[in-house]
Amino acid sequence: MELPMAAAIAVLFASGTYMILRPNLIRLVMGFGLYSNATNLLLITVGGYTRNSGAPFAGKDPKSAVGLMDPLPPDIILTAIVISFAVGALMLIICYRVYADHDTDNPELLPVDDDFAPAGEGAPAMTRGAFKAAVGRGDHPPAHGLSPTPRPADRHAADREERR
């Protein structure tokens, strides 16, 4: 029983690695799903599952634990299945938003931070003074070229002044 499970786990890990290395965001998500399934199968195999092992609560002799499977790995696997489903759904939503914003699902064609830099500032962020303060002395716009956003007017300020 361990040899077929080991072969299935190896195939899932290998195909997951192949899909993660392809330049496509959807295949990346599918590769992580295959990794999750391979890990779940690995936990089942390590947990002592065999065709002859029984459920941990239904044995022939209730005082003996011989031939029973450890109950912890199935509980961990059920939790992992739920978490991997949620993470997979989140990753698919992120892939959809990236495709909707950039019209591509190829990570190599997506813009990087340097694509949004103003002309003449092609240096990486670490050499441009990325750790300097975002605002200047107050008499000019901030160093990153964006003007500060004005704060919305406080409509309740007059009411507070009247109460004082």
C-alpha cells in the first residue's frame, strides 16, 4: 500500500512543480492545489493508513488499540482541505483581478515598480532613497512626486465648538 501512495505523491508533487514553473497565474494556482493534495496524501500515508486499519473508535476489542489508525492525521487533513480551498479561492480572485487590470495572466508581462517611475528615475527603489521621509520640508511636494491629498473638511467641528 505504501508504494502506490508514494508513487501518487511523487506524481502530484512533480506535476505541481511543473505547473508552478509555467508562466501562467492560473497554472500557478493549480500547482499549489496539487501541492496541497500531495501533502494531504503524505499525511494519510505517514498517519498509518492501511486497508486493514480500522477507525479509531470501532475496534474488535475496545480495550486494545491494535490495528487502529491514529485519529490525528485525518483531523489535520480535513482542516488542511478547508484551508487550501479558501486559499485557492482567494488566489483565483487575485488572478482574476490581475487579469482584469492588466489584460494578461503571464507574470513575466506584468508591470513592475520601475514601470511606474517617472522618466529619469530608472534606478531600483533601494538606491533612490526609499527610506527617506515621504514629505519634504513643507514648501514643496513630497519627494516621490505625488502631491499630498487634502484632508476632507470636518463637518462636525462647528458642532463640537458650539458645545464647548
